[in-house]
Amino acid sequence: MRASRHARGGQGLKAMILAAGRGERMRPLTDSVPKPLLQVNGKHLIEYHLEALAGAGVSEVVINLCWLGEQIMDFVGDGARWGMRVQYSPEGPQALETGGGIFRALELLGDKPFWLVNGDIYCEYGFPAIELEGDDLAHLLLVANPPHNADGDFVLSDGRLHAHGNSRLTYSGIAVLHPELFQGCSDLRFPLAPLLVSAIQAARVAGSEFTGIWTDVGTPQRLEELSR
């Protein structure tokens, strides 16, 4: 059975951090600050991601921007303080959702697989090198189901993802994606989830489970609990 190989070190892949969302559930905190710049124990969420990616050897990162994106640009800059190169993919007055945002950024990401990281999560993950096998289009990192997603998203069995079944886990917001996942898409506003489900149904998605510290920082209450 096919499985994604875990190699030593994180070198070789670029990464994209999703940072364009409005953060409606985080209001009023996100009325004046974009979600990735919210702080956990005095450090911005996006800073944790950049440190972890840099520590794994990732040297090129793309960040998509919409709501208060200039604040993210001002803080992150060119990425030199983390020893990496950061480029930006602006989306105009309305965010393009996850799928549309990634599609817009593909010209910066190139034609090889890349890391995807949701900018509004906290995760103590080391970003090991993951190589997609065969005709796989993605490798998703899954976690135990949090209270707000008790039914989970996908089933993980022998390193492969399935859309239906028991013992479901939650998609963490971290993945390795192949640009071919977006074949046939247009530069419009659309979600990522349907593309992942289609690829899973075609048996073209691998996965692994992360059992360390992970939080979807989706509400002010969760942010406060995480900081505590």
C-alpha cells in the first residue's frame, strides 16, 4: 500500500501560510488586528509558524493577505529575521477563501508540493520532510477531535485517508499539497475542502496523526484557554 515517505530534515518544500481571513468568530479582537497577529503568551500566532518552518529548513514562504494584510506585511517583512524569504499574495478587498487563496498563490509556490499552514492555529509540530508518493495529491495532518468538531472530518487507515467510516479525526489545518490538486480551477473565490474530499474519494490522499499540542484558535475563549 502506498504511503508518504518521511525523510530526514524539512528542506526542499516551500510553505504557504493562510492569513487572509476576516476572523468573524474572533471579533472584537480581529476588528483591529488580523487573526495571525493575535498573541499567545506574548508571541504572535504567525511567529510560531515561521519559527517552526525555519527550524525545519523551510526557506521560502508565501503568505496570502486580505483583511488588515498590511499589518502582517509590516510585522513579517521579507522574512530575513527567520532566515527565510517571504513573499505575499494579495487578494484584494474580498478574501478568496482557502481554495481560491491557494490557487492565486500558485505562481509563487511553483509546480512542486508545498506545506500549507492555517494561520489561525497553534501547533507544536516539527514539520518533518514528507514526500508525496505515486499520484498522491496531498498528505494531511490529522488530530484528535476537539469539542467544536466532535464528529471529525476524515478516517485514517494504514496511512490513507477515507471520507467515510468510524473513528474519524480532525484535519489540523496543516498539509502537504501538490499543485495538481487545483487543476481545472479558476482565479475565483472557492473553498479547499471539496477538492480534498474529491482527491480522498479518488484514493489520492495520505495522512498521519499528530498527538502533540494543537489548538484551532477560532474564538476569543479558545485563545484565552490556550494562553493559560
